[in-house]
Amino acid sequence: MADRYGRVEFYRSDPRSVLELDSLRVTKSLGRVIRKGTYDVWINRDFEGVIRACSRRPETWISEEIIRGFMALHETGKAHSVEAYHGDELAGGLYGVALGGAFMGESMFTHMRDASKVCFVYLVERLRERGYVLLDCQIQNDHLASLGAVEIPEREYLARLEEALKLDRSFV
């Protein structure tokens, strides 16, 4: 993470927020938005647009150096974005890193109601379909908790990550 001066430092959270892939909570209203097809969802259509939208906050840990690093990971096929479009407009999205059977979610943004949540649901469905076993949400917040994320001790997280990294999975 970058601090307010742009210095990039390593950060570990204990406990760690994860979403058990079978524990996703979708509210009735979000389910209606998904069924209605309010948004078209794409993978990796505008990775840079997603990460830049995530960085446009009063306080952000996403510096230009971080963006360059994730762009390089994207070019090697390790970092991916899930994007919601309303017509041609990027309405919301998220990005993260896929390694083995783990997906480490990095950040999400929304410009239109429920767009990032639609992306999150799509991400979870994709991970289930492709045999992923770990969705790392990193730092718990009310938004993630409302979707079903829980906190686990770092020791348990690291053991689960070690097992997930042994798997051969493809995100795209």
C-alpha cells in the first residue's frame, strides 16, 4: 500500500477478511438488479480504467507506482478486473490478483448503485465455476461483511493460502 506521500510499504492484516465462496449473501434487491440485467459485466475489458477509478478517492493507497505494478501483473495474466457497464459507461468494478486457486481482491469502486456489488457476485460465481478455494478480501469492512465476508486469524489464512497456491486454476 502507498501512504499519503506515495511511499509503498508492505501491509498484513490479522485477522484477515475472506469470503467463503458458498457463503455469499445476495439481498433481494441486488438479486433483482442482477436478474433485470441492469449492467453488462465484462472481464479485463478496461483493467487500467478500473484501477484508476479505484484510486480516485480522497484517501487512497493506490499510487502511480502501485498502478504500474498492477498493470505489469495484468500484462502477465495474473491481475484481473471485473467491470460493470451501463451502456458504454463504466459503472463499477473491482480488481485483484489470481494465483493458483486463490483470488486476492484489491479494491472496488462504484459510480452507479449496486454496480460494484454486481461485479462481486459475478466474481464469486466465476471463482466457484473454476474451482477456486480462497477469496481474500484482505481488510474487513461493513460492505464486505454485508456480502458474507468473515475474519479469520492470520495463521489460518496463511495455511489456506498455501493450499490454494498448490492448485492450477485459470481465471480467464
